Amino acid sequence: MKVLVVGGGGREHTLAWKLAQSPSVDKLYAIPGSAAMSEVAQCVDIALSDLDAITDYAKNEGIDMLVVGPEVPLTEGLADLAQSKGLAVFGPNKAAAQMEGSKVFAKNLMKKYHVPTAAYASFTDGDAAKAYIKEQGAPIVVKADGLAAGKGVVVAQTVEEAKAAVRAMIEDKTFGQSGARVVIEEFMEGPEVSVLSFTDGETVVPMVSSMDHKCALDGDKGLNTGGMGTIAPNPYYTDDVAAECMEKIFLPTVAAMQAEGCPFKGCLYFGLMLTPDGPKVIEYNCRFGDPETQVVLPLLESDLLTVMQACTNGTLDKTEVKFSDGAAACVVLASGGYPVAYEKGKEITGLENGQVPGAADVTVYHAGTAIKDGKLVTNGGRVLGVTATAPRLTAAITQAYAAAEKISFEKLHKRSDIGLRALKALAEKQ
Ligand code: AMP
Ligand code: GLY
């Protein structure tokens, strides 16, 4: 089969790496892909915004399955367009992708179908939003309705901070149309868990749980980023919590989307908070997480393409999805200054053919690298995700850091505490 991965970051490198292991994949393609992905896939230089060109290319090339990484093309209707041209797609259509594309849609869905989440109200009027904030008090959370590249959430510690966020979103239009509507939400507390799941619109199969580290600096300090590292499985996600999430969150969510006439097919990402009142949804994403994928897929023992096909043709209930009992850790190497301003084009040393030589259980997924004058250079904020797998989490973390230490480039920044909280939670359990 011919499979085309849409996207070119660390998540897509991981998807391509995993798909390349499938005996049924004869040829892999990527749009636009990356220098690293070209090791396993034929990369085609088409803009992610050009949905017509992507689907025309897939049609002409006889692609059997499109696998879409990022949310933007999904919310813009890439899956719908591909299906209209007779192509199979792993990824939700535009209506289902609203689960991520509109926080108001997601919150209203949860309210209607009693899926536990933070209490909220939505506003298009700045004054009304500010009055609500004053009434509720701080801490309080302000979210732009639409996509904002991970920057549309302000966890405000004071009423003033929350009002400033409303001003920026609704009045100053910092996020354009995405912030024309805002959700104002109750502040929740508790450990966070990411659960990516496979779903064919009816059956839902959660993948191994994971923990992201979103803040730029150690100790969960600094600005929010796309993710500075991940571990799997997440020790806070016990069997009891998993059973509760299945019953109160996963099944009701998938059934709700079906009842609304927009069944979700693809990878549905549940961002959860384990509050004292039980697990609640922070957010839904309509795609694989980045860098969660970098720790989840290396633990998948089943054939990824087979599972993806089951999601597109509605046979997930008859398909085995098996994960190893081991653990994985991913340390992200970022460009100094990320997520604000950073330089590109710095030479990366310590890798051979994109990997750390001699590190058997380590795979380096490239998020932002390029080849310039024959040399591997940095080409983004997040540059590399160094993932190690091991029977236990402690070893996975140690091995990921040992491999990460061998890689260098000017102004490299990484957190030194990826997985530390998870290890503490594990120690407390024993
Ligand atoms: P999101 O972009 O929706 O993933 O939100 C980014 C981060 O903001 C989450 O990972 C949480 O740490 C935090 N957050 C979002 N909503 C809430 C909430 N209602 N209460 C507390 N923290 C939140
Ligand atoms: N790592 C968080 C996300 O993919 O949204």
C-alpha cells in the first residue's frame, strides 16, 4: 500500500517511522515532510494550506491512505475533500474536527452530554466577559474559541490578568477571528494526563497514557510551549482512573459526536485533569499530540496501518490494539529563546544519519531540522525529540537524557526534569 503522511514535524516523523515498520506499507510519502522524514518517505513540497494540491497529488499517485498530522488542515476540511475524491483518510472530517477547532463547540458538547469538564460561559462581548470574570473571581481561565497554535489559553491568577486576556482576545484581536469568541472557565487543579485514542466513530480504544511537560523551564516554570518532553505511561492514570475515564468521558464523547451527526474517525486526544472531583476534560484535540506521539507510538506493538484502516472502515471493535508493558521518555531539544524568538541554521553535532550512534533503544525524532550545505542544522523552535524505551520509566528517562547529552548545537535548551514528577508519583504509589 501507498501511504501519505501530511505534516513535517516531530509527530509526523514518528508516524512515518512507525508506518515504515508496517509490512503492508510498500511506499511512504510525506507532504511536506522534512529532511529526516526523507530517510523513510518520499517528501513532496506542497504547502499544507493547499488542500486541492495535496488531494490531487494523492489521487494521481494512487495513495491508499492519507494520514493527517496537524489540526489546521483537518479543521479546514482536508479529510472531506480527500473523501470526495475517493481517498481513504485517517483523520476526522471538518465537522468532527470542531472538537479542537472550536472550544465553544467542545464545551457545549460536553455540557449537553454530561461529560465532566470545568464550568464555563462563552462571550463575544468584552464587557459581558469582564463582568462575568469579576463575578467569578480569580484564579480563572480565559480561552480563545478558535485555533491559536497553543497560545490561546491564559490561566489568570488575578481578575486583572483575566480581563487583560479578554481585552487582548476580543478587543485587540491578538488571535484574529480565533479570539472573537472566548470561553471563560473555572480553574481546575490536579495532575494532567494525555490520552490519545483510536476511534472509528463508534468504538474507542485508548492508547497508552502519557504526560506532557508544557512549560519552557524546569519546575513547570516559564512560558507555555508546544511541549518540552513526555513520558508514558502516566503513573497518575491508574486502572481505576482509566475505567472511570472510559465510562464517563471516552464512550460518552464518541457517542455524543455520533448523536450530533458528526462521528469522529481518527485519533481523538483527551487532555484530562484528575481533579479531587474526578477526571475532567481540559481539551479535546482532533489529532495525535506532539510530543506525546513520540512516546506512545514506540510502545505500540500492533501494526499501525492495520489499526488506522480499522478506524477508517469502522472495524475497530474487531481489531487488536496492543501496547508493550514498557515505558518511554522523550526529551525535547529546543532552540534557545523558544517559544518566543530564536535563531535557526545552527549546526547540530552528535548525530549520524539523524540518530545517536550506539544508543540502541533510542530514536531521535526530528521536529525542526534541515540539511544546509550538507550539514544538519536547526530549523525550528523545537528541534529534536530524543526518545528512549525501556522496561521501566526510570531507565527510559536516564537513557533519553544520556543520548540527549551527546547532541549539541548553539543555544540548545532542554528541560532537565522531564519525568521527575512521574517518578515521584511512582515512588509514592509504592
Ligand atoms: P490547552 O491549550 O487547552 O491544552 O491548555 C493549556 C494548559 O492550560 C493546560 O495543559 C492546563 O495546564 C491549563 N489549563 C487549561 N484549562 C484549565 C483549567 N480550566 N484549569 C486549570 N488549568 C487549565
Ligand atoms: N502536546 C500537546 C498537544 O499536542 O496539543
